[in-house]
Amino acid sequence: MASNRLEDLNDLLFNELVRLDQDDIKPEELNHEIERAKAMSAVGNTIISNANTVLKAAEIYDKRLDSNMALPHMIGLDDNSKQEAK
């Protein structure tokens, strides 16, 4: 994967679907692709879950009542640098 965007994940999953849909695939190759697809799906679901968590944090942060509220650094929407400058 060239970068870490959800767009890239989408492309990878659709490419795997194309490989699974080949009419001339041998049974042993199909079994390999099925296992690969299961692994890709599991990792993909984890990535999507993390993205949803970040999105929810951004929504909460956007609706905050306290303008001095800071999110934990691990969320990736760190606004602490602006707050430390105050």
C-alpha cells in the first residue's frame, strides 16, 4: 500500500474482490485468495473502526462547550499546541 488512506483500503478490497471473481481460478488458488480476503477484511474492519473513533472525537470536539477543552494526543486531532501558547 503506497499510503495510509481509507481510499487505498477501498481499492485493495475491491482488487481482492476482482481476484475472487476470476472464472479460471484453480481451487487451491481460490482457497489462498479466500484466506487472504478474510485477513484483509479483518484488518480493514479495524482500520475503519479506528477512523470512526477519530471522527466521533472530532465531532465531540467541534461541539464542545469549553473552548479550552483538549483532546488526548493519541486521537490525532491535537490542538494542545495552540492551548499551550495561551
